[in-house]
Amino acid sequence: MGARAASSQGLIARARLWEPAAIGRLLSVIENHPERWPDLQRQLEESRPAGSVSTTSRVVGVTGPPGAGKSTLLDKLLENLVGRGMRAAVIAVDPSSPFSGGAVLGDRTRMGAAAHDPRVFIRSVASRGAAGGVADSTAAMLVLLKNLGFPVVIVESVGAGQSEIAIAQLTDFRIVLCPPGLGDDVQALKAGILEIADVLVISKGDLPGSELTEREMRSAVGLRRGRKPPAVMRVSAVTGLGVAELVGEIIQGI
Ligand SMILES: Nc1nc2c(ncn2[C@@H]2O[C@H](COP(=O)(O)OP(=O)(O)OP(=O)(O)O)[C@@H](O)[C@H]2O)c(=O)[nH]1
Ligand SMILES: [Mg+2]
């Protein structure tokens, strides 16, 4: 066995013990050396302890326009999940920051207590350039985190453009946030990302105008053709309205 294979086996063993530094290093290998992923994936499969990995882990996409309240809501979802005794891993795809420092710290600093709970693993990924590249490395990261046995793996991404639709396609369950007061941007939301939603969350449900947005979206989703319309839920990260119900939807069947 080469030195590199031995070192990744060591990392995998430590990652299976939920050691954050080891998980982080494996994710860095995927991000910076995508050519090593096939080997890494094979090692993961070979070292998978029998019966220990949940076969029903769920990959959840949280998406919506910039500032919709994704990170704040995610913190509440994580708090609720760990309160139920569940581990969770988060990949936050941050397209806005060209500085890796911003991407690494940006989302976590906006999250509260749950981001520091030892049962929660969070990694930010700067999407920088190529859309396909982000989707490819994100796909590999999700496979890794599922394989490590996280029952819930969440991807936060901004719902604008092709890379987000590509990321959405990697998920089992998709939550699209729509904050009140989007105005004409609602049209764009309806035309694009809304098509993929399993649950449409009217975020910032404590704000005036959110009930109107909820009514508008309820009538809009009924028009979606081909698939069952998404559930519409008004949720507030501030008051906690709807948070437990949303988590109930996420973990249904796990
Ligand atoms: N009133 C109210 N404000 C909220 C709520 N959730 C988030 N906010 C505020 O909305 C702003 C944006 O929240 P974020 O959670 O950073 O939104 P985001 O969608 O992650 O933003 P980006 O990652 O930059 O796209 C912050 O100022 C939050 O405090 C909520 O439930 N109610
Ligand atoms: Mg965010």
C-alpha cells in the first residue's frame, strides 16, 4: 500500500469516529484533488463497517435567494435535529465570496449555537468559478458524508442559476425559501427553483407581509404541472414558528 493510501485510510478511520479535523481533511482532498476521489471512494466502501451506516440517510437541499434566511433557519433546524439525538452535516455553498476566508467563516458566524454542537459538522465551500466543478465536488462530498453515517446531510446554496439546480439534483429532499417582499423576483423563483421544491418555506414568517406571501405562493404552487405540488409552510427562525414541523418533514421515513 502506498503512503498516500495508508494516510487516507487513517483519516477515514478517524472520520468514522466523528473527528472533525479528519472529516475536514477528507473534504479538502475532494475539493483540491478531485482526481483522488475515485480511490478515496473505493477505500470508503471497503472500510465501511457492516451494519453501522444508516441506509436511510437523507440529503436535504436548502436553497433560496440571497438573504432569504437560509443560514439562520438552518441553525434552528440543526438545533431541533440534535435535540432529537440526530447528527447532521452541512455543506454551505457560498457563491458570494471570492475570498476563501469569507467562505469559510461567513455562514458559520451567522449561525448560532447549533453550529458549535459536537454532533453537527459544518463546512463552507466557495463556489468561485465553474458551475460544473462545484456540483461535482459537492456530489462527492455528499457521498462521503453519507458514507460516514450522518443520518442527515444538508446542502445550503443560493437559488440562482444552473449550479444550484445541479446541486438540487444531488438531494433527496428540497426546501426552497421564499421570504416576504420579494416583489417581481417571485416570478423568477416560480420559473426556476420552485419547480424542484418538495417544501416551499415562506421564511421570516414573523414579518408583516409573510401571510400574504404564503397565500400567493399557495395559489402559485397549485399551478405546477406534472408533479405533486410542494407543501407550503410559513416558518420563522425568530419565533420558531413551523420549525419542528419542517424537521418532521425532513426526517420522515428515516
Ligand atoms: N425577522 C426575521 N429575520 C430573519 C429571519 N431569518 C433570518 N432573518 C434575517 O435575515 C437576514 C439574512 O439571513 P441569513 O440567514 O444570513 O440569510 P441567507 O439566506 O443565509 O443569506 P445568504 O447566505 O447571504 O444568501 C439576517 O439579517 C437575519 O437576521 C426570520 O425568521 N425572521
Ligand atoms: Mg447563508
